[in-house]
Amino acid sequence: MAVTEQIHLTTGWEPDGPVADTVLRRFVHAWAESLAGPVAAVGGRVQRRAGLVVGDLARPAAYYNGATLLRPPAPDEWGVVVGEVEEVLLAGPGSGDVFLWSAWPTPDLRRRGWQLEGHPPLLLRPAGGPLPPAGDLEVRRVTEPAALADWERVAVEGYPLDDLAPWRPGVLFDERVLASPLRLWVGYAGGRPVGAAASYLAHGLHVLALGVVLAETRRRGYWQGLLRARLADLDGLPSASLFSDMSRDGAERNGFLPITRFTLWRRSRP
């Protein structure tokens, strides 16, 4: 009797598969950690499950409250997966918006109370390559609470992060975040803080977590100066992030390549 050999095809999203199997899989895991790591550092709640990572500070926290999917759900799994996210983020006490990050197209979640935030593009910069020009900006690494306050204020007012306005010290993070893998940078022009940026190293990937300059100081090369400081700090590693369409052109001019678009959903809590 002939024996038929059974072939198991690899999708690249098996739970026990290597994180480094593909660029996208590595980024998904690194992005999830870039959001969850700071939350854990300042005493927030983090849950790591087979198909997702959830972080929650139970208060307004910009994009740091939410869930990142680690694999594409099967077509008949979406209801279960979103229900799991809602159970973690919405069942208990908490305020502020929560987010759902997916590297894959999702069903329409509006009937469940979610609002479509957009489809931010993922861009990747291979290791090496020329650095952007420094420009007329002094970029300093944040190592103490006073500089953290400068970073936070520029981030809140420059982005702007409306749910954290008006800015006050500690509205997002406190000094405990400085002991986490999150690296923070402030750009100063004439002694005044005008730019804020962040980097996170996870799974061998440099995640650009945030980069912004105050509205009245844009188009002066400050965004590129912040980018240069982060790329130089983690030279030798590939860099990637989810950019806005407004900053995408600047990233592509500095060696970033478009990979795909994510789907981002938002839901409000009381």
C-alpha cells in the first residue's frame, strides 16, 4: 500500500515560528513591544497572548492604550479576536481612547463601536546608508526628569496629542520610563525645545516610535535632525516605523522604503 506523504505548508505566522521569519513579522512584534514596554515601565497593564499584545494605562495615553495583532486571524476568527481585545480593554475601569493595530485588512468594526482611524504606511530603512543632514538643531538624549518634561510638552503640543492637552508634567510618562528600552530625544533651537523623538529597540529592529516638531518651527530641517540623531545612535540596525502620510515623503527621501499599510481602529472609553 502506497504511503502518501503529508506536506505542511508554512505561512510564516505560526505561533512557534521565528519572529525574524519576515520583515513584516519582525516589525509587528517589535511595534507591539514599542507600545507595551513603556506602559509596563510606568506601572500599566500589559498582556501578551498568542495572537496579540495589549497595553493599557487605564487613562488617556495617546496611542499607548491598545492592542497589536501578531498574526492575521482566519476569516472566521475576527469576531473572537476583537472580542478578546474588547474584553481586556473595555470590560474593566479605564478612560481614554484605545486602539487596535493590524498589519492586515480587517472587517468593518463600526457596528461594534470602533472608528476607523486610518491606514498608516509601514516604511523600512535598511541598515547603513548616508545620514540625513544635522541642520541647525541641537539634539539631546533625555536622561533626567527636566528633559523628560521638555520631550513630553513638545510631543503633546506638536503632534498634537489632544487627549493629553493641556500639557502638564507626567501627563503621559514619569521618570520610570527612562529605565525602559524607550530612548527619548529633544531637539533645541536657540535653547528652546522645538522637537521630540523616540526610538525603541526590539527583536533586532530600531522602531522609530515618534518624531515631531512644533508647528511654528516646521520646514526648517528639524525633523531631519531628529531622524539623524536616532539613526546615528542605532547605526548598523534596520529602522522601521508607521509614518503619517505627511511625513512619508521625508522618510523616503532619507532611505526608507514603503512596505505595506496597516489598519488602525480607535474606540473611546468614558
